[in-house]
Amino acid sequence: METSTSNIIAERQFFIRLFLMLAPAAAITIIAVNHTAMGAMIGFLTGLVVCVRSPIYGLPIIIIGAALNNIDFIFGLHFGWILIAGCSAGTMMHATLGDNKLRFDVSIFLIAFLFTLQEVGRGLMAGDGRLDRLAALLTILLFLGLLRASGPGMTLQRHFPFGETRVLVYLVGGVGILLVLATLSMMSTREFQLSRAGELGLAIGETESSPRSLSNILGIVLVTCLTAVISMPAHMRDKLIWGAMGTAAFVGMVYTGSRMPVFAAGFALLVALLAQFTFLGRTLRANNLIWLMGGAMLAVMGLVLLEAHGPGILPFAEGAVDFRLFRAPVLESNTRLDMWAAYFADASIQQLLLGTGIGAFGNPHSLYVGTLITFGLVGLLALGLFIIRLSTEAFRIRSTVAVSTLAYTLLALSSSSDIDKSYFWVLCSVIITFICVAKRESAIENVRLSERTLPCR
């Protein structure tokens, strides 16, 4: 009886602390939905304050910022970059004022150094460098470079003594719920509206920007929650909540109409299953497979229901519109492929090696092609080394969530984004946090196992 009571109290404290971690991001989202300029200013100050304590507290805020980046311009800056700047400033203060030595991720430092050297050199020699966009890129790289050294796993363990990965899944899923609610709210006020006649796809803000940043972030929420369902040993209540969070994120992705994030999420969940077989082999729990098959059946039933009844069953999807998600891509007249082919046909050797600079090409619609065009083979090599390091760490620590979210990120951004857009780096911050937490949990488990095997004296 006492054990049951203590478990109830522990769970109550767990969710209260989780709510407090999500509260700043929730407040910023609510304010931004009603007044974006006020939301941006409060978001900047809140991000600065919470990240002075630890960068992990700013993670929900930068995820919100990346997802809602295009809802407005404030003082010539995107909404999301203002939130990210606040978190980066707070993270720098945390690193310099803390007791630990200032440490910076080497792979991130290499990227920041090369990109700065190339863009500043281009600006001095040719007068066409985009130092404003470089400065914005450096803010998220600063946050990312200091995140690992701040010990996010240790911070979570201090407030949540058991199951740091569990709380991190809840944290990402909670942000997804906030974003879905924000999407529905902005659709009700017509700040989000249909971008194409006859199709369910969103245009964001007065500039009618692409919803791809929102869809990419919702995608990693979906992958995180469903991978946790099929891979983590957790209570049934946790798995049901994570499944509901993932489903809500998928509904938000349906509204955006972006197809590649949905395809990438399906691919990432397949990678998660393969990773489970690789990591556990014959010790793979049968109930994980049952959860996977049940989730797959529900997903198929949901898609059949949506296809049969159309977008009209969703709130605020008025009029005769079709699902953009179900429209097959046309390779014969693919704008991206034509654009890339035209560039590389005329590119010089110097441009292939060093790139043409930030913004010179416009929107390349691909992280990898964009990096090659902007910073050349030198920049693409630096990015590749960073990705290889993340992949090696995720597999070495045997974190299925980290592996699946990395697979999602690499595929989803293959047909969108640019190297100086925020959401690739924000997605990487989620992956790095999962890796750091998994490393700490593994180290603690190894200590416990060694204590059990010590001979009695």
C-alpha cells in the first residue's frame, strides 16, 4: 500500500515538473497566436532567462520558434529567429557564468568557422556577403555547440530521478500538442489559410509562406512519440499518451499538405523497427511488435477514413478541397530537379569548391544541394562530418529514438530547407539531447550492473 501511494505521488510530481518545463513555451505560443510581436519579445526574454539556468529549458522554445518561424516579421527578423537568439544568449551566459569550463562541440565549431570564413571573405572581396543571415545562422550554431557540454541529461536527472528519456519524449510530444493547437487557432482566425485552390495545404502569415518548417517539426514529434511506443519499456498509460501525441502531430501535418515529411516519418519508423532488431535481436520484446502492428492498423484505418470522407471531416477545412498529401509527385516536370540541373550546368570549379554564398541562389529546396551551392564541397564535407558523428553516436549508444529521428531529419530535409534555415539545426538539437540523455542513462545502468556483480566481502 505504501509503495502504491509513493508511486502515485512520484508520478504526480513528474507531471507537475513536466508542466513547469513546458509552461514557458506554452505561454509564448498563446501570446504569439494573439500578438506575434509581443510573443516574440516575451519569447526572447523568456528564452534568455531559462537558458541561463540550463539550455535544456530552452529546447521547447526553440522548437516552437523553428516551427512558427514564418508567422511574422518583427523589426526585419523572422519570429522564430528572435526566440532562438534569446535562447542562444542565455546559453552563452550559462556557459560563461557556470562552474564548468567553457566547452564547444568540435564538429559545430568547424562548421561555424568555415561558414564564417567563407561568407565574411566573400563580403570583403566581392561585397555580396549576407552577413545578416550568417549572424542568424551563428546564433543557432552557438546554442547547438554549447548544448552538449551543458549536460542536458544531468539536468533532467536532477529533476526527474528516473527515466530522462521518458521525460524528453513527453517534452517533445507536449510541444507538438502546442503546435497543433496553435495551427487550429490560426486557421480559425485565417492567419493560416489554404495556399492552393482545391487542395488542403497551408499558407502562413501575410507573406503566405510555406508551412514546411511547421510540418518538419511536427514530423519529428510524430517519429519521437511513435518510436518511443514501439521501443521503450514503459507503462501502458505512457504509450497511449505518446500514441495520442503522435496522432495529433500527424493531423497537423495533414493540414500543412507537405508530403516529404510524412514520407520521411514512415521511413524513420521503419528504421526504428530495424534498429530494434539490430540492437536487441532475439531479446526483442513481443509486446513491442504488438504495439507496432496495432499502430500500423490504426494508421491504415485512419488514412482510409480520410480518403473516403475527404478533408471536410477536419475542422476549418471548408469547401471542396482534396488532400494534397495523396497527390503523387511528377518527376517529368519537377521544378527542383530542373533548377538544380540549370545551376550545375553553369557552375564554375571555384563555385563548386567554395560555393556562391548565402542567398545568392535563392531557395534551393534541399539541405544538401543548398549546402553545396552556398558553401561548396568544403561546406558539404563539414556538414557530412557532423552527420557522420551524430550517426555513429546514435548507433553506438543504441538509442532507437535518436536513430529514427536522425533518419527522419536527413530524409525530410533532402527536398526542402537551406543550410541557414533554423529547423535543420533545431531538429539536430533534439537528436543531440536524446543522445546525451541515452549516454547518461547507459552510464548509470552500467554502474548499477557493476555494483551487483561485485563479490561479497
